[in-house]
Amino acid sequence: MMNLELLPNEILLDIFQYLHGVDLLRAFYDLNYRFNFLLHNQYRPYCFNFDFLSKRTFDMICQQHLTFIADRTTTLTLSNGENTPEQIHLFFKYIPSLRHLDIDTAFILLDGYEWKEIIQNWLPNLRAFKLEMMAVLPEQSIQKEADELFATFQTSFWTVEHQCFQEKLQALFDLAPNLRRVSIYQDEPLPSYMSIFKCKSASVRELCLRFYELDRNHYFNQDDCVTLTHAPLSVQCEKLSISVTNRENIIYLVENLTNLYSLDVVCKDDECFQTLVDEKNDDELVQWLKDRLPSTNLIIRYHNMKCVIRIWI
């Protein structure tokens, strides 16, 4: 060891590069102040592989060294395997100040609920999170298991609180500066749905929010309509196709979407939901709308789908 102490710092730092982080700290830390200073302040980069490691050593590195070398740790291998159970969860307990986290994992599947627990419990300051997971799923049930996994990332924690879905969609809009028409359907209620309209697009003029199968539509209530009329994506909307819960919503949309000139709407309190109306345009809902909207508006039943009312403004 006397020979090593005689070497200049530059040579010692070169020697350190041949050792993995765990072995390096075990071998040289606490020998003297000079080595401690080099390890905590000058050596870079650290590579850690925490596989096949005792919990005592794992805790020692996380407790004594991690805060000093976190910004110089470039490679980190963690495992929740048989030899190191719950290691990933334990690791995050030691870095509550972490702000940016990129995860690239193979054969370890943590679903959206587990990542939510980790972030809420151990990473209160996290601002950016990128996750890439690779896994082998049974071929006979791959679609089912993939859908179930994706569903765990569709809770309000991800889509509303952290707006992950919105950020991805905004990136798509940014790549399509000439996009004019957007169609959005949902098979089942999702907390992320209304967050879509927070996205911005200077070119979009048409929004189709209605599916031809009535039971697969999102029906906009009054609060949804208020959100829609104030949302960046819809303020410049000229043509809108939508389903609403009641007829007052129709009046609100016509009066508050100031650029709108064409509205196709399905209304839940329309008699069409109980029985087909006749071919005339003077049915109850059409007449109700005519009585409340300006006479210059043309209001008719759409001839191909009797439940759809078309308003030309």
C-alpha cells in the first residue's frame, strides 16, 4: 500500500477505472483522507452491479457513499431476484432528492401500481421519469397480459396528476404542424380523456369526439363542456362532432365555441334513444333547439343516423 500512496493522483484515478464501484469502495475507502477525497470528489464515473451482494454491503454503499457520488454514477444494475429481494424498492429509499430517473430494465416487470408506490413513497421530488421495460410474455396470452400491464399506467396518477398521456399526445401534435382534423374515441371511461384537450395545436379545426356505436361514446356533461370550450385544442374548433348528456349542453357549446360553424351532436335526453323519430324535422328536440338558438341557424336530423342532429351555424 505504501507504493500506491506514492503514486500521483492521476495514476491512482487511472487504476480506479479497472475496478467496479463496489470493489473500489471496499478496497480503498477509509484507508486515509487522500483516498476518501479522491473517491468522493474526483473519481468518475462509477459503475455499480448490485447482483450477488450482501444486504450489509448494499446498505453501506447507499448510506455512506451514494449521496457523494450520485451525479457520477453512470451505470447501475439492480435486481429483485432470489438473491436480492426487494432491492429496487430499497434503493429508492436512499435517494429521496432524485429529480430525473431513466429506467431500462429487462425481464423485471414492475407495473404502474408498483411504480406509483415507489414514486409516492420514496421519490417525492421526481420531476422526469422515463421507463423502458423488456420482457418475454406467454405467446398464448401476450395480448391479454400486455393490455393488463398498460392499463396499470392509465390511472389518474399517471394520466391526470403527471399528465404522461398528455405529454405523449402533445409530442405527436408538434410533429404534425398542418394537422386539421382529430378523431378521438374511447372504448371505456378513462381518467385521461379530458386531459387530451389540454394539448395545443394551431392547425386543428375539426374535432370528432363521437363514435357511431352509441354505447362506446364519452358523453360530455356540463363540466366537460365547460372544460372543452376553454381548452387549447378546441378554442379554434370550426367543426365538432360530439355526444352530450342533455340538450342544455348543446346550447352551451353553440354559444361558447365562437369559431364553430358546424355541430353534429348526439344527445342522451333525445327521444331517439327510446324510439325512432319520423322523417320530419319538427320532432321535439329539433323544435326545442330551434326555439332557443338564433333563427339563422339551420337545425336538422342527419338523414343517415337519426340520432344525430346537425346544426349549421
